[in-house]
Amino acid sequence: MKNEAIKPPADDQSLDSKLRPSRWDEYVGQEKAKTNIRLIVQAAGKRGESCDHILLYGQAGLGKTTLAHLIAKEAGGEMKTTTGPALEKAGDVAAILSNLEPFDILFVDEAHRINKLVEEILYPALESRKLHFVVGKGPSARTFSLDLPPFTVIAATTKVNLLSSPLRSRFGATVKLEYYGDNDIEKIIERSAKILEMKISKEAVATLARASRKTPRTANRLLKRARDYTDVYENGAVSENTVRETLKLLDIDNLGLEKADRDMLKAIILQHGGGPVGVKTLSASLAEDEGTIEDVYEPFLMSIGLIERTPAGRTATEKAYVHLGIELKNKKGLI
Ligand code: ADP
């Protein structure tokens, strides 16, 4: 039976899957997360058991899906992929769970969007590997229980606080992925350049890394754009100048800020005296969805110290004024 909630596997030949690390030693950085996860997987392997369910959280593009693939490979199972919103009905999740083979990994992306009905089915499945379902309605309804094979759920989310606490407590380990340091991003770019058979100077790698929002997916995306630029205009190695021209075309500045990030900073500074300003007000000023502000712009701007979050709202830091070349004199609280 075709299950709509299971996504087809990505085309193996696609560039992105070529760049995805397929061995632990290729997975750069995140040492703490890697050590924790490998311990869990190896211990389970030694005991001949399936490994505990794992909840991964962190911003988009930091490597959650990649980790799930690595775990599946080490556990010797197949990885089946779905997403929280794709699991609409209890029947969707029951169909997926009952088709799992021993040691399979079920990767559930956007786990914070799993609805209550589906959660109810998941609790016994996660806890005791049982699927309870009801057949019929009213007084003649009967409850059946199906034993599931040993399997592991790896859930990924960018918003761990939105997961209900009963669901969160069903995971044996909760692992946070952090933004990457420039050195690690440089290593990722160098590795990707090698796979793509590109020549790239050290300076070009460093400039690309600084503009990559501390995120491997962004680093790979910018590297591919720099490759396009070189292939069309230069035909040779990717130089620092090529990278600068590429970033200029993409309207990305030296800190990796895109126009939307700069617009948000300018709105805080120029329209709201540097803050504090609440997300609702900002959303109205920018005509931008609150969720996008909170999930995409804010975490990165905070991570590089351009905004701060206070109980009263977001404020722009002095560094933000300097970066945008705006005088501090209009900042609230300054005489
Ligand atoms: P997420 O699931 O968190 O959104 P992904 O696992 O899809 O992120 O990662 C996006 C891309 O970034 C991957 O295809 C991979 O090429 C690259 N990547 C992510 N993490 C790493 C890492 N630690 N080392 C090398 N490449 C990475």
C-alpha cells in the first residue's frame, strides 16, 4: 500500500545528497552531540537491541537529518522519513509503524507539528513498542493491540519548547545541535569543494565561512553559487574576489546578513528607537510572519550579538548600529 506520509527517498545523484556526510568522521563538529549519540547507538548494538528514541533540536540546516542517516547506518536499519504535519490522522502513523522492520529508524522532522491524536498513538508505541487501535464504533468497538518490532524514532525540531512534555519525556535522549564555529564551517566547505572537484583558495573559504550563518546548509549553498559564478565569469579556481562578487549578487554582507535581516535590524533601530520591541509589532512593521522572525532571523542575529532578547522585547546592540553604520544618538536611553 502506498503511504502518502512517507516521502520518496531523495535522488542519490543530487548534489545535496552527494554532500551529505555518510560516515561519522565526515560529520564535522558537534562533538558533544556526536559523542552522546554514538555512545547510545554503540551500547544498543552491543546488547543487540534497537537504540533509544532520540530527539534532536536546533536550527534548520545544522545537521539533524544527517545525524539520523548516520544513526540508521550504524544501527543497520533502514531510515523511513516523515514529518509532523504529514501525520494527520492516527491511521497515518499506525500504517507507518506497522510497516517497520526490526532496527528501522523512523525519522520524524518538524516533530513540534505532530497533532494530539497522533501523539496518543505514539505514546505506547514509543514506550512499549505496542500499537493500540480501535475497530468499530459504539458498544461494539473493540481495542486491539499489535506488537511492533524493535525500532527507533528520531524526531527533529527547531522548536523543542512546542513539543508537549508527555511526548518529550518518551525520548531516551534529547540532543541539542549548536551553531558551528568558523573553523568547522571552513572544514565543511573544504570537504564539499573536494567532492564537487572545485579549486578554491584558503581566503575564499574563509570569506564564504564567515557569510554562512554558522550553518552547514548555507555554507554548501553559497559554495555552489560561487561555483556558478566562477564557471560563468572566470573559469578557474574560486578566489576571494569571486566569493565577494557572488555575495554581492546575493545581497549578503560580510557577516552573512541578508536583506531581510538588515531590514529587521533597521526596523528595530529606526522605527522603534533601538527597542525593546515585541515580535508582534515587528511583524507588523516588516509585514513578515512572526514565526519567520522568531525561527529564522532572530536566532542568528542573537548568536552573532546584533540583537538581545529581554522580557520587554528585542533590542538592537551597539554592534548592530556599528554594522549598519547608524549613529547611536537615537538609541532610547541615551542622552
Ligand atoms: P537539518 O536536518 O538540521 O535541517 P541537514 O542534516 O539536512 O540539516 O543538513 C543540511 C546539509 O548540511 C547536509 O546535506 C550536509 O551536506 C550538511 N551538513 C550538515 N551537518 C554537517 C556536518 N556536521 N558536517 C558536514 N556537513 C554537514
